[in-house]
Amino acid sequence: MKRLRFALRLVAAIVSKYYLALTLGLFLGITGFIVSPRLVKYLPRIRPTHSIAIIGRYTLTDIPLSIQQKISTGLTAIDPRGLPAPAIASSWTVDDEGKTYTFTLNSRLTWQDGTPIKSHDINYQFRDAETSYPSDSQVVIKLKDPFAALPTITSRPIFKRGLLGNGTYRAATIRKNGSYIDTLLLVPLDASSRLPKIKYYFYSTEAQARTALKLGLVNTIEDIQDISDLNRWPRLRLLSYPRPDRYVAVFFNTQDPFYSGASGRNLRLALAYAIDKSRWNKDRAESPINPNSWAYNADVKKFDFDLSRARQLLDNVEKLPDQITLTTVPAYLQTAEAIKSDWEKLGLTVSISATPEIPPDFSVLLLAQAIPIDPDQYNLWHSTQATNLTRYHNPRNDKLLEDGRKTLDFKQRQTIYQSFQKFLVEEAPAIFLFHPQSHTLIKN
């Protein structure tokens, strides 16, 4: 009881001496409790910054599409099936049998500096096309030949100048080394949003990006191929997902005597059947078209592993090469070794050649290929194109590719590209293997 009385007297003495300060503190505390929630929204927001390593050297005109799309949009956008949808253009019409496209702009949209987006700001600099501006809200693109893929091509983001766009993020600071970007800081256009800042660091090689992650200069590496020891690092999260917009394939030089003509086709088919593709069941690629595309044909020939069928086809090959040289890049050496093992089961002699660049005189090449958004693959497979990696020449294939880019009717176009896939896969100028994994490393 003595202790209790002493405590009470001590409290009474303190209150008597400091009652003004205590009363003021209590008043301020209650007021702050009531008022502070209303004041918080007016206080400067502490916005986190994500630091991301990008592998590759880029200028202002060719930064990765994923970054461009944060800063701006195109006349059109692409929906999940790969079809064009309105963006800066609210609508468009097609005239003159597919040679004239008129895009009408959304009058409510502005650039990030607050100025309205006008037709004269739109300049894609297409070759073999004439662009005119009948009014501030209309862009007319006239082509020499019909081109059904144009509304897909115009999904490429547009910038008024530099990196001034109309997207969710704006380019706040850009640091360059010569013409190449070293760092790029993006901040949300809406200051009240909860989106983080994003700072991109550009590195020439994966090794440089890995070192930056280890040193804490960045907390994320996007789209890295070689994760090796990094996936065993503590406090490091690995996100892996297949890229349906890319595929890895074995490409044949169909002008090479061993891989041309009827005999060469039999050899190509035999090699296709001899590869055990169950290794990639989860991410199998069966055609050159994105499996999420409206034009994808799921009924193409699968070339599932069949060694006896491969041997039958090999018996119909007039002359086998003394040695098959499988050329590839370092990233796919492990895949090349697996294919080599499969082909050797046919009694073939196989060697692997690793090179950082595609040689012009290859016979068999293992490589990844980016898939265009639109199913138009004229540049990749038409016999007249220097970018036709396999040098494949077939009149039927050429006709399908020519018709596909000129046909405006959706259903007809879909049928054309499904036929193209079926025919190309059965001819086997390439063996489609899998959609590669993309890895993102995040430091917690």
C-alpha cells in the first residue's frame, strides 16, 4: 500500500507541475488522430524504384518493345489473340482493295506534355507507302499493293519527339554513352498512382548484368538465358515462363545438295522423326505461328519420336553426308548435344559447331527465331527474300504467303495461314522444337 500511495502522489505531483504540457499534448494527439488521415494524401508520396538490368545495346529509336509500350501506344494495339484493336486511332477503314487505310484518331487523347495528338504527329516512315493528313484527326496510308497486316504493324508505339509518348510512364532521365543508352528512368505520369518508378540499366552482356545483380546495382534481370549459379543465390527469386512469341528450331539449308530435292526431303523428315521431342512436351513448338494467335493450326504434323519411321525414310535417301555438322550458338549447346545423340542412333556421324554469329554457309542450324505478331511470314519463308534462312523455294508455299498478305477477309486469311503451316511443316525445311524459356531474376 505504501508503494501505491507513493506512486499516486508522484503522478499527482507530475500532473500538477506539467498539466499545461500534458493537456496540450493530449489535445494535439487527438487532433492529429482525427486530421492526419485527411492530410496524408497531400504529403509527398515516397515512391519505390525498381532497378532492372536489360541485356543489349540500344539507342533511343530501338529500345525494347516492352519498354516502349510503357511510354506510348501506337495507332492500334494488339489483343491476346494477336488481332489489332483501337488505341490512338479509334477506328480505321480499308479501301482500294486493301491499298488505302484511313485511321481516325481519338480526339480525347493527348501527349504527355498536354498537347493534343494530331494526325501530323503520326509518321511511321513506311517504305513503299504514301502518308497524307486530310485533317488533324485523320491519317491516310496508301500502299502500292494490298497489305492486310498493316493494322498490326501500326501497333508499334509512336513518339512525338525523343521518348515523349502518351503512355502510363514518362521518360524522366536518359543517360547515354555516345548513341547508346546507359540508363533510363521512367516515372508514372499520374503522380497520385501507386506505380513504382522503374530505372533500366543496359548491359552489353549477361555477364555484366549478373555482376550488377551480385553487387546490388540492380534488383532484377529481365529475359536472361543463362541462370547457372544465380538460381542458387540466397534471397533470389527466379521466374521462368515459356515465350510463345519465339521458337527454337533446326533449320536446313535446302540449297545444300544433301538437303534438297526429294532425297533431301526424306533426309529432313528422317531427322525430324529421330529427335525425341518429349524433352519439351510442356513447351513444344509445332509450327512457325504463335500458338496463341488467331491463325494457329493445331492440326499440323507432330513428328513425334519414331526411330523405325526415321530408318525407313533414311533408306530412301540417295546419298547421305559423311558427317552432319550441326551449327548453333552457345546458348543452345546442351540442346545440340541432345539432338546429336538422337541422330547418332540412326548410325549418322554428327558434329557440333558453336558460333556467336550465323554463318552464311551452314548446312544445319539450331537457332531461336522471333515470331512476328501478325501471321504474315513472307519475309521469313518466301523464296524471293534474303531473310529466308532455309533458302526454301516452293511455288505453293510462295502463293500462300502472297495471298495471305493481300486477303482482307478474316476467315479466308485464317484458312490461308493454316494451310501454310500444314504445308510448311510437312515439307520440313525446319524442325520446330520448343518455345524457349525466359528467365527473370529478382533479388528480394
